[in-house]
Amino acid sequence: MASTEKNTGSFALPIKPYITKGDLKPAVVSFLTTVFDLFTSNTPEALDKGGIMAFLILGYPDKKLQDLHNKVLGLLEMEDEEEELSFDQLFDINLNAAKTNEPAFAKMLKNLFDGYHQHAACHAFLSELEKMGLPRLLEPLQIMHGVEENKQKKKENETNKSSSESETESTKEKNSLCLSSLDLVGALEAIASAENIITMAGAGISTSCGIPDFRTPGTGLYDNLQKYNLPTPQSVFDINYFKHNPKPFFHLSKEIYPENFFPSPTHYFISLLAKKGKLTRHYTQNIDMLERIAGVPHDLLVEAHGSYNTATCVNDVCGETFDKVQTKKFVFGDKLPRCPKCDDLVKPDITFFGEGLPPRFNATLKEDFEKCDLLIVMGSSLAVAPFCTLIHRVKENCPRVLINMEAVAESDGGGTPSHPIIEALDEIFKTTKPQQEPFWEVYKEFLVRAMPSMENTTSDGFVFSPKKDAYRDVFLQGKCDETISQICTELGWIEDLNETKQTGDEKLRIIQEKQKNESSN
Ligand code: CNA
């Protein structure tokens, strides 16, 4: 290896000096030749148009992206062979750059080098997807660009952070001001003072009502599905499995259909927050409709995984929809429900694994989480994406309270795994392809599960006390209803809560009585 070259992987990156006697040094020429060779060679490493573009964009980061983009596109689409950008021309461009501005040239070389590696990583990632039979939605260039932008953003955040650290004593101290203590007392103060609370819930808020959750060992549904002889417990809610064998889902639906269940104090607490004007939105994964029944106003409720309130024909062309009464009849009918219009299967509007979330899930996310001043998560393992990623959406100084039997989504293990490419894709879909975001979220969930070999880093999950860097997350361990009663007692809201529950339960009893009479007549 020449002493002027730094061997980094398959490339030899030339180091200074780049030019002698007005010419590019042989090491630089050889480096550039290798890079440019990739544009046309038929080797597995050969670059596509996206690669050329990426190299140029990353190689010349100070140029306007759109200009470069247009220029390169123009070059690539020229039909006349002679008009194509030749190695000689590329060398000339680079030689001139090296002569006129050596530091910029040095930076460009480094960028080309990094760009090549990023491009290779994106290709590897995309070929993994192809192996899994997943559709290819983006080109390596788009992904690389996203990775670059994210890096840039992170850098800017770091800079902002360190400048604000010197302005105020430290970010951590500033952040710790958002809660006086990382315990019940701190949580109580936050609830009392917050004006824009977001609550998130999972099956754990309904277990006390008699509806089993998924994952609690012994009582959870996943431990009690043997009778259906499923390939995996999740298959009962898997759209592909459902299309092939819908019977287990309809059997189970009879058991868990939210007919005779009464909401828990926790459901009524959410309703109480709404009454007090503190609730910005309640996001639930539950399909049991108990939040509706507990009086959480419809406009403040996002049933992220759907509910048994409506049903739809699975035939996309037909797509006939059915109301609550019909859906209930479908669930309790003796036969598999068939669409009266096209005779295809009908499925309650519950989001299965492999399906996108309802459009309502995305509709309010941005504005809600931007203004949120307290996030309360209750009764969820936070294991299902994209729902579990919502906890990262609140601002950095927004307190987050978890009320659960067990600690979940912790930063050092339970958090949503992240990866530079996945992070970049997240950003691209969020900003430029919002209409496809629900699809990406499903896709991502699949990727994270299917690609355990990916270099996962833990993301910004919960950091609870006594961890050193805990500054805003509170974990209140125990049963939701007990913790909620304690919170309401301490805040002087317990009478309000009891009254809300009594009135709600009373209304529900009357409705149930009426329904019973109607069905017996
Ligand atoms: P999960 O994965 O089963 O996790 C439930 C979590 O709640 C666990 O961490 C438990 O430790 C905790 N937990 C259970 N009981 C209590 C309690 N009384 N107090 C405090 N914590 C408790 O369920 P998730 O909701 O996290 O998973 C998402 C799935 C579950 C969604 O797709 C739902 O549709 C699905 N689900 C919903 C229901 C329902 O609508 N009631 C029932 C079963 C499953």
C-alpha cells in the first residue's frame, strides 16, 4: 500500500497531497478511476443512475441539489454515446477542482468515498427486501439522501444542544425542570398543570374488565390459543392467514366481542381528562370500544387498530361497508360472514398484522404531538409498531408517564430498534410521502422483525429513574386502576371519577337492558 493512501475497506482513499506539478497524483487518479469505473462496469458492485447521482451529490455537497440533479439526469438520459460524461471529462472536472480549491477537493474525495459505502449499504438493504419479496418503494439515492439529511439534522441538534448547554447551565438541568421529581409526586404535578395531555393505551387497561390482553403470561390471549392450532399466536390477527382461514378469528371474536363489559376506572379517567379540558387526544390500540363507552368524545379518540364498530367486505373492488348492528350479527352468526353484494368474506374493521392503520391514525399526529405537554401511556407492552413509535414524537422536554405492570420500551433494550437507513426512510415517508406512511409503518414493522441481523441501535425509549440520564420519564408500576385511583385521590378528583363512572355505568346498563329486551322480543 502506498504511503499516501489510507486503506479503508475495498477502496484506497488518497490522502494529501493530491496534486504534484499541476497533475493529480497517481493515487488520486487510481481512486477516481475505481469510483468512475463503477458507473459502467458489469460487476456486482456496479452503480446505477442513483449511484452516480448520489456520488455527485455527496461529492459536491455545496452545490445546489436540484441543479446537480438536473445536470446529471440530463447527462444520463443523453442518447448519443459521445455526449455521455466520459472518465476524461470527470477527471478534468476533478483536476480543475483540485487545482482551484484543494481543501474543497479533499472534502469532495472524502465525500465520494463515504458515498460509495453508503450506496453499497443501501443496495445491500434493498436486496434484502427483494429477497423477502417486499416491493421496492425507493431508490438507493433517495435513501442515501435521507441518511445524509438525518446526519445533518443530528449534527445541528448537537450544536443547538451544546450552545444551549453553555447558555443555561446544562440541558439536563433545563430538562429536569420539566418534572420536580421522577415519581408519583412529579407525575401528579404534571397532570395538574398540563393543558395538552395525550394518553396512549393498550390491552392492559381492559384486563380488569374481563378482556384478556395479548402478552401477559398465563392469562394473555397468546397463551390461550392452542385450540385453534395456529402457526403462531399472532396468526389469528394476520391478514394473510385470515384470508386463508378466517374461522379462528371469528371464534375468538365471539369471546372478546365487547358486549357485556363495563369500562374500568382507567377508561373513565381518560373521559374525565376530556371533561376537564386537558385531553388533546386519546390514542388506543384497543379494539374493545370501551373508551367510547366510557364517554371519551369521538373527536378526541383515535382507535389506531380499528374496532368492531364497523366491518368491510375484504374484496377491494366491492369494499361494501357495514354498521355496528350488522357487524355484530356477522360476529355472532353461525356461518362465516359473506358480503350480500359480492359473496366475498366480510371482516370487522380491526387492523390486522400486515394491514395499514386507519387514515385517522395519521390525521392528527403531527399537531397533537407538537403541542403535547404530558404523555401518559397505560397498559401496553408497546411492542406493536407503528403505535409504539408514538412515544418518540413528543418534544424533548415533554414529560412521559408510563402506568403499567412492567417497565416497557426502555431505551436500553425495549425501545423500538432503529437503524440509520430505517430512520432515513421514516423521515422520507413522513415528509414527502405522507400518503404512503401507513404502508411504510407496516413494512417497517416487518423489516425490524425480519432483519434481526441489522445493526440495531436502541432509540430514544423511556429512561426511568434511577438511571443517570433520566430527566422526564416516570414509571408508575402496578395495576392501572389502582394507580389511577391513587392519582385521582391525590389530585382531589376521586369524586369526579366515581361520579363519571357511576353515570357511565348506569347509562350502559339501560342500553344493555334495552338491547336484551329487543333481542328477546
Ligand atoms: P399486550 O402486548 O398484551 O400488553 C399488555 C400490557 O399491559 C403488558 O405490558 C401487561 O403487563 C400490561 N397489563 C396487563 N394488565 C394490566 C393492568 N391491569 N394494569 C397495568 N398493566 C397491565 O397488549 P398491547 O395493547 O400492548 O398490544 C397491542 C395489541 C393488543 C393491539 O393490537 C390490540 O388490538 C390488542 N388487544 C386488544 C385488546 C382489547 O381491545 N381489549 C385485547 C387483547 C389484545
